[in-house]
Amino acid sequence: MPGKESWRLILDPPCGGVVNMARDEALLRASDRGLTPPTLRLYEWDEPTLSIGRLQSTYPFKGAGVPVVRRITGGRAVLHHMELTYSVVCGRTHPLFSAGIHGAYRTLSSCILKALEEIGVPAVFSVPGDAGRSRHNPSCFHLPARHEILAGGRKLVGSSQRRFRGAFLQHGSILFGIDRDLVGRIFGDDAAGRMACVGEFSEAGTSRLRAAIARRMEEALGADFKEEGLTDAERYLEEAIAEKRYASAAWNMDGECGRIEDELRLTCT
């Protein structure tokens, strides 16, 4: 389309935590090297999986009974189950995202919010004071941060971001349902009551929201999405990252992964 920037759209089937997190990191590292176009990836999870923030302790989740994977992004833990996950990878100098971390959150969250409104969800942005006093629960959905999305006064979308020198990754969880027993077992009895899900407000499925997100991002970002897969370089990166980081208990449980930065340095040239 004349006048529109070419973006890549990746629509993945449900995958496990190792693949999902390795793929997001591979996209970020390839973008950081200037090898790939801006990318929107939409995906799901093939089993309930707990992702924890890059610096978060695993102590509260001993015996959680679900796979645990440590994200490259920060923030608190997310139980990925009955959800649609989005990730956006783009260069840091892109004019749309030149306002820094909060500017990127605001721009991308606005697109997600409009897509949710399109499928009938009364989504709104959090405002100062929404978080309340409870800041010690390890769940991402226990309280909203700036530019996060609520429905019915409860958090619906949880997002986190990682910025490299040349590119950034923002990914987030959009809940479609809540397994209250599982959430309660992992995060405590009051955790599910602080969470909202699409299914409370709309009968739309994940495929309809995928289409709405792509459409709203095309409009807001001036993008022309082309559905494509990973490049050979990205697949090589994904496999190396999965093996050295996300399939490793040293990384997932302790946050240690040796000299991964040096070992991955030459995988994309």
C-alpha cells in the first residue's frame, strides 16, 4: 500500500513456554541487529504455563504444578492460560516509538484497547490510584501499572517490555477466561477477583481479536501487515536461545544462563 510502512505479521499456533519466549527473544535480537522489519506476533500457549519477570524470585512458585519460564522482560508473574498473547518488536528510533518506554506502552496499548472495544469489551486505561495498596502479591494481574487496560474495574491486559540498544520488545497477555482454582492455588484466594477476562463481556474468540488487533495497529501505526514466518537467521537464534536459556533450569529458576550474550553474538551476521 502506497505511503504505508511494511510490517510483518506472525500468527502462531499454540506453543509451549520454551518456544514462545525463545521466539520473542529471537525476534528482538534480530531486530536489534537491523535484520528484520517491525513485527507483530500473535500467539497462544499449549498448556497452562507460568512466566515470571526477569528479576523475579521463584520462591513463591515452588510446587506451582505448572511449567515455569523466566521472561526476558521484567514485571511480575503471569499464568498463561485461556488467553491471546501479543508481542511487538520494532527499532527504538522508529518515529512512532521515539518517546521512550512510556510512549511505546501508550501507543501499543491504545491499539489493543480499540481492538477490545471493537469486539464489545468495555475496556479503559488505568488511572493514578487504580493500583491501591497491595503491592506485594507476585501476580502481574494483582494491580495495574500505567497505560494498562482494565474492564469492569479489574485488570484485563498485562504487558511488559525490554529495550536493547537498537530495538525493543513489548509483549502482553489478554485474558479470555480465568481458571479460578488454578489462579487461587498459585497466587492466593483473592487473586482471581482482581482479574477480568474477555469472556465476561463478549462472545468473541481469539481469532476475532487477532483480526481486530491487526486492523487497529495497521490504522494507528500506518502499517501494511504481511503475514510471514521467521527468517532462517531467526530460527537459528530461536533454537540457540531455547537451548541455552528457556530450556535451562539455571535460567528459569535462578536467572543464570552463563555467557549467552557472547555465545549468541555471531548467530546473526
